[in-house]
Amino acid sequence: MSDFGWLLKVAGLAWVGCSLCTGRAVDHAPRPKAMEGGMKGLEPMEGFQVVMARQAAEKGDPRAQFTLGWCHATGQGAPRDDAQAAAWYGKAAAQGLPEAQFNLGLMLLLGTGIPRNDEQAVAWFRKAASQGLAPAQYHLGLCFNLGRGVEKDLAQADEHLQKAAEQGYALAQYLHAANCLDGKGRAKDLPRGADFSRRAAEQGVVKGQWQWGVCLSEGIGVPRDEVEGVRWIQKAAAQGDLAAMVSLGLAHGLGRGVAKDSLEALAWFRKAADLGDASARYHLGMCHSNGLGVPVDDREAVRWFTASAEQGDARAQAALGSAYHAGRGVPKDDAESFLWTWRAAEQGHPLGSFHLGLAYEYGWGVPVNESSATWWYRKAAELGEARAQFNLALRLELGKGVRRDLAQAVDFYRKSAEQGLAVAQLNLGVCLSTGRGVPRDPAEATSWYQKAAAQGVPDAWFNLGLIHVSGARPTWKPRQAEPLFRKAALHGLARAQVALGNLYAEGLLGAKNLVEAHAWFSLGAAQPGESQVRAQRFLDKAARRMSADQVAKARRRMEQLRAEMAALQAEAARHPAAS
């Protein structure tokens, strides 16, 4: 997975395993429900033992007070009575017994047997945590994470979770690991995050097993081992963890750690989706949209995107916005598209923010607003969306919807180019070649042109060709320029068609060839744009020097070239990645 937003969902886990401390030992603190053996309490007590405990408790013995509180809390050896339990825990807690302090804090936090009071709960957790009680450290960390009874403070939260984790407290190990992986409340530390994920996983924390599996599958903080990663993810999925089911579906869909199997991927997505998982519903929508394991069905895709989007999944909201804009699976509705795109963007989804910029630029479901378009492009660009980085750079270069700033434009072209966006690589090359917003650097410009050309950008082939016929004429290398111009010209670039015609008309490739020149000039003159007038001028000049027979040959040659261009376009349509 490409980010860690999935890691720490404390609110849903906050009080998992919140059993009372038994007082037997710190190790008998709250445990994940899936842990083998579960919670162990005090040994069953006979009536005379409870009587003796009560007598000792009434004389002020804190251990006896704690034991009596536990008897009332559990109904073992005494009538179940939460108010009595809280009262006896309170007496023992006031004498400094950490297990009693923790249990009293938990009852205050949950409002069990005593009015709920988050601030007092935190105070008791602090006292118990300061004595090294791991469950108290864990719950104190959760309180800081959620802002319950104390001002929210992620750094303090992780500090307490770390203390509990280092004592071997499994749930704390999972959450501390998530903080390390996500950089939440602390600096990112991927090796430490992976290590504590492993510790939690080995203790049976289901979420920890999933998290450790993801670390192994993605090589996060540990050497990549997709097979072992899937093995841990399968453990979690078998215990009903929805995120693990989705991860297992992705593993089967991509063939990572297991054999590629679209049907198996679909089965896991559907299982998690039927249990209400928003992410699984989004992936089911993608399967139906792209025909993975099922025939392409845009209406079914929209049904799943809608279910996921209504649960708040930003990816699904962005996908639904795109569906309404394109009219895929639903009637085209730019107003509805804008609404869902806005929801995705408001959650900080990069693609949603980019699409919102497009909506404001082109007036899709909202009046055109250049400054708003720029604002959303910038937000998406800062989130790493390469196309938004390019669009923002173009606006900064042209001063469209923002003050012109060539240096900043180059910075965003570079960010987009480094992510592999071909048009950004081309424009960065132009800036470096001409010294626009950056010191002139022909060598680096050539490097970026080559990267864009490798992705099939005609302008990049043309610019590489120009390098060979620029500067003092004696240094020209027209034979090296010719194949580059030809590639660009056959892909329909009018400037390249004119340049290629000039090479033939001027005899720069050997003897003058007016027939070939006329054919290329004719192609350039047929295209509207800045090169049309120039091409027509050269065409007229060449025609005046040609016989009627030569002109007829040139026209036949032009038709041959058009057929070549059509074949290239058809091939590009069949293999878009290669074009």
C-alpha cells in the first residue's frame, strides 16, 4: 500500500480488551480478545475467603480492598455491584495501589458504577502509569490520542504507548508501531514500526498481524518478503479483519505473494464489502469498472462506488465524481460530479483536489474561477499529484489565475517531471534550454527531452532534432536530426513536418529532393496552427521550382505518408502505453 492512512484508527479500537486489572500481576492487564487464553482473573474464592478479605479490607489493607472490589465487579464470591466495586477500588487507589488506580480510572472513563468523569479517569491513569503499570500507560496514551479528559497531544500519546509497548503490552505495541510507521506524534521510524508490528503480531493482535504482513509485503522497515507478508495477512483475514481481507484481495489481484487470481481477489473484496467495509466496496467498484474478474459493468461499478462514497471513502468519492462527469454508468451530471469531487477534495484526496481544479478551470458544474482552480491545483500538487504539479507550473509560467513566477514554475515542473509525467519533462527541458526561471543548462535540458521522447512525446523528438541543427551552420548534423524530425512528423507534429521538408528542400541530407519536401510541406500546411502559414510559404516556393510531374509525385508521396501516419495512430490506439 502506498500510504499509511490505514494504520491508526484509534477511535474504533479505543477500549478493546478493557477488562479490569485483577491485581495478580501487571501481565494480567487488558489483552486483545483474539489472544490465546484470553483474560485470567483471580482464582475463584470460597465464601470464607471473601469474609476474610472483607475483614482485612475494613481494617485498611489495600490488597484486600482491591480484591473485594474485584469480587463485586465480577460477581465472584460476592453479589455483582459496580458501585461497591468502585468504592473499594477507590479506597485501595487512595493508598497508592496501581491496579486499583487503573481499575478506578477505567470505571470513571466508562461510567460504570460511578458517574463518568474523563478528567478524574486520566488523573488515576497517570498515577498508575507513573508506577509502571502497562495497561494504565496504554489507556493514558489513548486518552491523549483521543483528547478524552485531557487536551489532545499525539506526542504525549505515543510516549505513553511506547512505555507500555516496551513492557510487552500487545495492543500498545500495535499502536506504537502504527505511530512509527505513520510519523504520528513522533518522527517516522520504519524499522522500529516494523519491529513492534512483529511483536504485536506474534502476541496475537489481529490488527498487528495485518500491519506486520503489510510491512513484509511492501518492504516497509524490513526486507520485502511478499510470501511471508501474505501469510500474516491471511492469519488476520481468517479472524475476520476487514482491512486484511482487502489486502488479501489486492495481493491476489496483483499476484504479490500468491498466484495472480482475479476471481479470488474479487471473492475477498466481496466478503469484506458484504461486512460493510468501505475500502472493499471501492475496490469492487474498480473491478467492475476495469473488468477484473468480472465483465466491465459501469452501472455496477457506480453502485459500489456510491456505497463506499456514502461511507466517506475519498477514493470512491473521487471515482464517483469522475463517473458523473464522464457519464459512465450514470447520466452525465456535472453538478453531481462537482459535489462528490468536492467531498473527496475536502478530505485531502490528491486526485479529488486535482479534479476540483479542473472543474473550476473549465466550468464543470460550477462557474469558471481561475483563482479557485489555481488554489486546488496547488493543494493537489502539494499532496504529490503529478498532473496538478504540471498544471500549477503552467499557470505560474503564464500568470494564469496567479502572479507569474517562473522560478516557482520550474520547481513544480521538476517535481512533476521527477514523477515521470512526460509533458512536464518536456517543459522542464524547454526551461533549462532557454533559461526560463532557471540558469541555462543545455545538457540537463537534453536529458529531460530524452526522458520525454522515450515516452513518445513528439515535441521532445522535435526539440532533440533541433539540437543538431542549431548554432553555427558548420556544426550542424542534419543526418542526426532527420530521424528525430521524422518520428515527430509522422506523429502529426506540424513543426517537425516543416523542418523535415526544409532538410530536403535545402539539400542538407544530400541532393535536393523537392518531391519529398513538397509532400512534407503539404502535410504541415494542412494543419491549422502557428506552423500552417510558414508551411504554405515553403510549399509555394517549392512548387514554383517543380514540374507538374514532380508535383503529382509529391501528392502521391503525401498520401503514402498519410497512410503511414494513420497506421501509427492505429497502433498507438491498440497499445496506448507504448505510444
